[in-house]
Amino acid sequence: MSVVDLSRLQFALTALYHFLFVPLTLGLSVMLASMETVYVITGKPIYKEMVLFWGKLFGINFALGVATGLTMEFEFGTNWSMYSHFVGDVFGTPLAIEGLMAFFMESTFVGLMFFGWDRLSRPAHLAVTYLVALGSNLSALWILIANGFMQDPVGAKFDPVTMRMQFTSIYDLIFSPDAQSKFVHTSIAGFVCAAMLVMGVSAYYLLGRRHREFAARSFRMAALFGVISSLAVITLGDALGRADYLLQSTKIAAIEGLWHTSKPPYEPWKIVALPNDRTQKDLFSIGIPYVLTPLITHTLTQPIPGILELEQKAKPRVAKGIAAVLALKDYATTGDEAALAAFRKNEKDMGYGLLAQRYAPGQDLAKITPAELPGIVERTARATTPNVFVEFWAFRVMMALGFAFLAVFAFGAYYSLRNRLERHPMVMRLAMWAIPLPVLASEFGWIVAENGRQPWTVFGWLPTFQSVSTHSVGYMIFSLVGFVLLYSSFIAAELYLMFRVARIGPGGPAPRPAGAGLAGAGLAGAPGLAEKIWQ
Amino acid sequence: MRSFIKFVALAGVLALALFIAVIAGDDGPWYFAWLVGTTMIVLIAAAGAVLMETQVGPGRGDGEY
């Protein structure tokens, strides 16, 4: 494996590890706010107990989410230094705001939320819990604004003097259609993850006829929270798909396994297929006619460009991009205004020229002979398509799971609202076993978003293979193994703590008899360690 | 005086909400959808819990969930 492959693998693994914790934090913080709202309205202590108990799971998740997230920001500098140089001025801004505004806000109020029960009035504590929820979601917002720039680089312009992207409008960056639709889809996907966790653990108690009052209320709230969130995540996923159709044609074509431009309105939506990236054909496919065009374009007439046609369209851009990069090199060496003018002429295709460097002799565009040029243009155009098999199946798994969650939440909400839940253990078992699935669906969603962006780190501007640092393969393998071991231990710790807290349930462990050990005994009649933890 | 301050504070919140709605409505429709949708999700979940309090308890329901 090359340094590029290892850098990609390392970032993908650390992002996927981190993203095991993030969705739950986003959703649980909002669920806690919802539960505490009921506590403040009704004054019933059971809702405070719910906030305390589910807050413990939130706390565990939050801590591990922070631990796994911090390293990723440094990874941009260590493993992606060319990328950081190229877009640092733009990409770094939302990351800095995330740290200084959202993360600091969230972390400050998390402390108040956990330790402020006896020090704040009920409405003040409720406001704090809402601020934690807002902070965690704002944190996601800024990260996804940064990611939105990678998918649709708006609000910035390449400067040939500094050789980097520079801001033109932060407003365009914040309100980019990709950032917007990605934020809402990701945030609400987190709500689904949290709702399934709360519903599943509550179902576990109800099946064992433990903590029934607590579990029935938690289940009811989670089921309603989940059913609306599932509907929203599907709707907002459609919004993201439409943004991709308008901005990232190659991603949409790969998601749908669309080799040739669609024929509206008949074009079938492929339910299953075996796309072959090498031959650029499906080994087989089964689809539903008349679905794809309205699904993607929201019309019955607009065609969706296919991969083969997109590759043909990319060819002139590659040729222009090569000319742009050569002119830029000339300008950087000589400062010649004519070279700058030549660069400006083909500036918007510069990324395609950078991509062509991969196939040039010695990765030097100046060494391409006229005889070699058509072949290099052909190979570069073909490289503009992401891996179709991965994209096609990651999307379908995510989508199928999304609809399955809607069914589980809908049945759960229906039986809970009729107070007939305990007569339907199958629904509760389904809820219990479905706990990890929304997190899995989120991971597949992330794969769809980031695999679909390939071969670019900044779509259309900077190829992935140009973005990495100049480390050795040995260094990359060593750090990759280190990350895998460390992050796997984090996941083991998370699972151990989450299972432990869930098994014990609300109210903490049963009091141990005096003399049964340090945790149970306490000192001079004071509560023991276990009681203190649970208080 | 207390009521007046409360009125001014709530009027300020309303003005801010309208400002956000106008900005988000024009340029950030999906951010606006998130604000409205999340509020709705929170309130519907809370309403479900409040409804449960009317369905269960002494003299109400059959003790089944």
C-alpha cells in the first residue's frame, strides 16, 4: 500500500471510530432536554430520574467522542499537510469556530448540567441542558460546514501567488447547500441513534419487568422522538441527494450505479445490482421503473448524467487543466504576466490538471509527449469516478436501515400510545436488537458521503493523492496500528461502561451490606463510593 | 415592573426568532427546517410523556404499559 492509501485508511478508520460516538451525543443531548422539559412542566421526579440516568450514558459517550475527535484535527496537519496548506485558510476557520464557540460552550454547560442540580433553579437547569444540546449540534454544524467546503468549495478562490485557496465569502461557506443539507441529515440521524438506544434499553427493562414506570415513559418518549426523527432523516436525505445531483454528478451516478445517462421518465431505480467498476457494467440488476427520475431530479423530464458520459465530459477539462497547471508553474517560476493570463483562462479546470499529474511520466506534466496525451487524458477522466460498487451498496444498506427504523419506531409508538406495549414482546425485542443499527447506518452514510467525493479532497480542485504529507510507509503503518489499538480500547471501554450502566438500571446498584467492601461500606456512616457515584 | 421586563425579554426573543426565520428562510431553508423540526420533535416527545400521565396512575388505566 502507498502512503496515500495508508493516509486515507488511517483517516477513514479514525473518522469511523469517532463517528461511533458522535451521533449518540447529538441525539441524546436533545432527548435529555426533552425529558427535562417534562420534568419542569409536570414536576414529577421520575423525569428527573430519566435525565440523570440517560445523562450518564450521554456522559460516557461524550467523553469518548471528545477523546477520539481531538486527534482528527491534528491528523490534518500531520498526514494531510498539502491539503492543509491548500485550503487551511478556509477549512481551518469553521474548525476553529467549532472549538472556540461550540465545543467550549458544550463543555462548559455539560459541567453545569451534571453538577448543577442542587445549585440551579429548575428552569435555569433546563436552560443549561438546552444549551448543551445546542452546543453539541453547533459543534456538528461547524464540522459539517468544513466538510461542505470539501464537497462543494464555495466562498473561496484560488490565489496563484500564495498557491492556496483564500476566503471570498464566509456567508457563502455557511449557507452552502451541501453544508446545510448535510448538517440537518447528520444531526437528525443522531436523533434516530439516540432514540433507538433509549427505546431499546427501555424495552430490555420492560421485557424483564424491571423499572416499569421509568422504562414505559422512556420508551414512549423515545418512540415518538424516533418516529418523527426517522421521517425527517428520510426527507432530509432526499434534500442531500438533490444537492448532490446539482453539485456532485459523479457521486449521484455512482450511488445509483448509473453507467449511462438516464432516460426520463422510464429509468428504473435499481434495488439490487452488481456494478463492476473494471468493466463499467452491471453483472445484473433489478429495478423499479419510473422511480429514479422523480426521486433524484424531483421532475419527470430531467435526465441524470451517467458515469460514461460524465467521463467524456471530463476529458476537455483534463486537457484544459493540464494547460492551467503548466501555466501556473511557469508563472511561479518567472512571474510572467502572460503565464498568469494563460492560467486564468483555464483556472477552473486546474484540479483536473493536478489529477492528471498522477499519470504523467514522473508525475511531471511537462514531460507528457503529444503521443502520450490522449492516453493520459483518458485515464484521468476515468479516475474522476468514485468506486461505484462501494457507493451503490453503502447507500442501499443505509437507506434500507432508515426505513426499517421508521417501522420499528412506528410500531413502538403505536403500542405505547395505546398502553399495549407489554402485550407485544416482539416489538420490544426488535427495539432492543436494533440498538446498534442506527449507528451502523450513520457509518454507511459517512462512507457514501466521503467515498462519493473521491478522487478529490476538495471536489474538483485538489486530488486526494496530492493532499498527503511526505511520510514513509513504515511511519504510516506504525501510526495506523497505534490508532487502531488505542481507538479499539476506547470502544471496548465505551461498550463496557454502557452495558454496565444499562444492566444496573436507574437508581444505581442495590445497597451492599456493611463490610462488603470499600465501595459498599463508606466511612463513618457516610454513603459509600457506589452510592456517591449514583447520587 | 417584573411583568414589563418579562414582556420586553419575550419580545426580544420574538424579534430574534423572526430575524433568524427571515435570514434562514431566504438563504438557509434547511437550517430553518432543522430549527422548526427539532423543536417539533422535542415537543411531540414531551407531549407523549404528558399524555402518559393522563393515561396511568391511581384510578386510571389497568396498570399495563
